[in-house]
Amino acid sequence: MGNTGLIYDPRYLEHDMGAGHPESPNRLRAIMQRLAQSGTAAKLTRIQPREAEDEWVTLVHQPGYVALLRQQAPPHGRISLDADTSMSPGSLTAAYLAAGGALAGVDAIMAGQVQHAFCAVRPPGHHAEADRAMGFCLFNNVAIAARYVQKRYGLQRVLIVDWDVHHGNGTQHSFDRDSSVLFFSTHQYPHYPGTGRATERGSGAAEGLTINVPMEAGEGDDGYRAVFQRVLVPAADAFQPDFVIVSAGFDAHRDDPLASMGLTEEGYADLTAIVAGIATRHCRGRLLSSLEGGYNLTALAASVERHIQSLVEA
């Protein structure tokens, strides 16, 4: 077994927002099939997720929101939470397992079982706000993991890198007044959800620790690499994180139907290597990545595989 962990559970497939919805169970089916057929899965240490405990979820989300999700979870059919987010009978369990998958990944890293881990989870999380679901997301998996790193293990500084094509508004809002978290985001702009201007830099003691890099449509591998090297690396080296978390969306791929960027799977491998280098320099390689977007099944599976391969090689 390798030094890279893989978190997955078939119950993630039971979250179903309906035929034709881009955030489909087929996303994880495509990823897991690709990893198995290529032999990559055999190089990974499998980590079983658990359902996240409310004591950790409510470090990010308001207790009233968590209680409302429990009350609204349907025994059959679907209920709508916002214009593009709904719950089916399996959704709430999947959401708790998605957040808990990130926690299990943190545990495995901190125990020395693995150095880094990829969470093949759904629903994704980075749009979820403290008090509401949004943009396919119920719980903010990476934000919950960041607080868990700090509260459970006493690590002080967490770097969150969000390369999803959509801005991680929920994650930014979780930490925009918190000087213990450096949040870095590249995203197509203007694009859903409309946040993520370069002028959004955090506030108070955390001013400058939110770094948004709005990208124009069509930026490719070279453009992304340049931004990561020019902006992220010096900021991260100055911050000196104790733990690194990636909001790993793959919808900036050139073939993705929901955006207009130009990344390839090789570009994602390069970005992974840059971020893994930061983790190696500052925090013994401790790096957790969690799946966010990515809606072309072939491009998604290929990009996730190259991301994982880059972690294995780090």
C-alpha cells in the first residue's frame, strides 16, 4: 500500500439530484472505474470514511441549519434547497460521509498512515455557507476539515487551495476574518457564484490572507502554472502552513461543459506538484484534497487520476 490515501464509500452514490443534473453519481463511478482499470487504485491506501460528528460540522455551520437539514431530509422523492441543489433520501447520509471522509483523511495523515489523501466524495462542499446549502453543496467539507485539523490536532495554520473553476464563496466566508487560515482561489470570473474579486482580501487581522485570482476564460496550463508560482508559492512560503487542503474541482478542464477554461489533466498534475511542494517544505507533506466540481466524465476521471499520480510521485 502506498503513501497516498483514497477515501470512498458507495453510499456517496445514493445522493441523487435527478436525471440530467450535472452533479451526478456517475461522476464517482467514472473516477473509480478509471482508477481501477489503470491500476492506480492498487497503489493507494484505502481509507473508510465515517459520518462526521455534529461537534465538528457545527464549527463551520450554524446548528439551526444542521437541524433543518435533518428535518427536511426526505424519506422519498426530493426536496429543493436552492435553485440547483436538492436532497434525495440518501443525500443527508452522503453529506455526513463526505464531511467525515475528509476527517478520516486528516486522521490517517496525522497518524502517519499516509502522507496525503484524496477524498472521492459527494456532495461537494465549497459553496455551502454557514447557514444554507448552495451550488450543489450541503456541508463545506474542506472548511470542516480545516477546523478539525486545528481543534482536534492543535495545528495552527492551514492553507486551503481552491482551484475549482467556481469561486469557493462558502470557504472564503468561513475564514475571511481568521488569520489562522490562508485561502487561495483561482476561478473563472465573472462566473457563478459572482464572488471572488481580487479586492476580497479578508478583513481585520486576516486582511491579505484571502487571495483571489480571477481568471479570464481560456486560460490554459501555462497561465495557471504562472499564477500558482507567482502568487501562491510566495504567499504560502510566508504563511508557513502546518497543513494543506485542496478544494479539488476539475471543472476548469478545457472539455468541461459548465465553464470555459483551458486546463488539461497534465495541467492539474503540475498544479498538484506545486501544492505538494509547499506541503513538503512546510508541513512534512501533509496534504488532503477533496473533490469539488468536474462534469465531463472522461475529463474528470483522467484529471483525478493525474492529480493522484502526482501525489503518489510527490
